[in-house]
Amino acid sequence: MSDTFGEYSWAVRTYECGPDGAATMASVCNWLQEAASLNAEALAFSKSNFESAGENISWVLTRLKVKMSRFPKWGETVSILTFPRGGRRIVAWRDFVLSGANGEELGRATSEWMLIDLSSRKVVAIPEAVFAAANTVREPVFGDEPLPKLRWECSVASPDALVFRARRGDIDLNGHVNNVHYVEWLMEGRPDSAYPCHELEIVFKSETLAGEEVRVESVETEPEVFVHRVYAPDGHDHVLARTAR
């Protein structure tokens, strides 16, 4: 099918910008999530579509890769083109291209999603209708580059790990911490001199619930390139990530 893409536009709001007046990486991730939700709704496989069919299932993001050429400033119009591009039994892939008002490409992203049963919290098979909607006209935005498969190489926990506690305001429609809050937490481990962060690769391994404590470690592996780990006090990983300026 060639008509399964969606394009959505909006102006950058002040609260989506950092001190430099440009949108943050976390804001970009919010836009990607919104565009994905709108396109899934248009294609009849969003959370609300599942609810209407009597199914208590929803999408969860499992992997995300973002590369930005430029972050738009407050008041600029941003357009996001997004389309599903297939998958396999329990994972579905979706791509994005971000553009400015004049057609300038600002960045691109690719993602991997799973469906979970909201009662059992277990992964369920993806309906064939999702794979049937895969766009066959547009090439994958990163070609043959794989989605991130990250590992944390440090064997000893850092005494300088940042500590956060999940607030009720961090919880999303699926009843767990929204993926963008992890991005906000891990960014705290990057020094000001390493901003802005133009590249993000992140793997979501397990959910965090309201009231739970998480710890965040960040290690600079090469100049202005960091690996990050968000984990529970018992050492169980929630998120692994890589960021680069």
C-alpha cells in the first residue's frame, strides 16, 4: 500500500524549548509519539480502535533511533511524515521524517513497537492488519542500519548515579512511566558542554510504575558521546541508551 503514511504539522511551543530557544530532544520524542498515535488511529489500529473492538491491548515503544540535523526554534512549524514499514510476529516498525516549513529536512527517526495486554502486561501477537498497512513505496529512513541493540559494559554501579522517583504525573495511558520521561532523566547525565544532543538510540527493557525509584548512570565513551542506563535499585534495567552531540 502507498497511502498508509500520515503527515502532521504544528508550531513549536515555548515549553518545548531549552535555554537556547530550540526544541529539545525530549520534545522531538513527544512529537514522534503523537504522530505515531495519530497515524495508527487513521489506519484503525490505535489503542482506542482496539478498545472499541473490546480488546484491552495497547502499543508500547521498545526501540527508538533519532538523528537530528537541526532543532527548530520556538514558533517554527514542524511537519512529521510517518509510516509503518512492516515487522514480524511480535514487533512492528515505524519510520519518521521531520521537516521545516520550507521543506528543509530537520531529522529522521525509526522505531520498534510491541503490543501488550494491559491486564496481564504480557506481549501479544500483532494483528495482520498492521503488517498489511506497511508502506511499500518509501524506503526505510536509515536504509539497512539496524535498530539499536545496546549493552551496558560497566560492571560496578556508580556511587554518583542520579536518583529519580516516578511521579503520578509521569504515568501515561498504559499505566506506566511514559517513554519520554526516560529521555529527560538520562539527559541529566550529560554535561552542559555536550548539548545539544543530536543523536539518540534507546532501548526500553521494562516498565516503571508510579512511586518506584530509578537510578541513572551515564558514561562518556568518546568525546561528547555517552551511554546511559536507567535501572531499579535491585539492578534490574529499565532503559539503555546512547546519545551523541
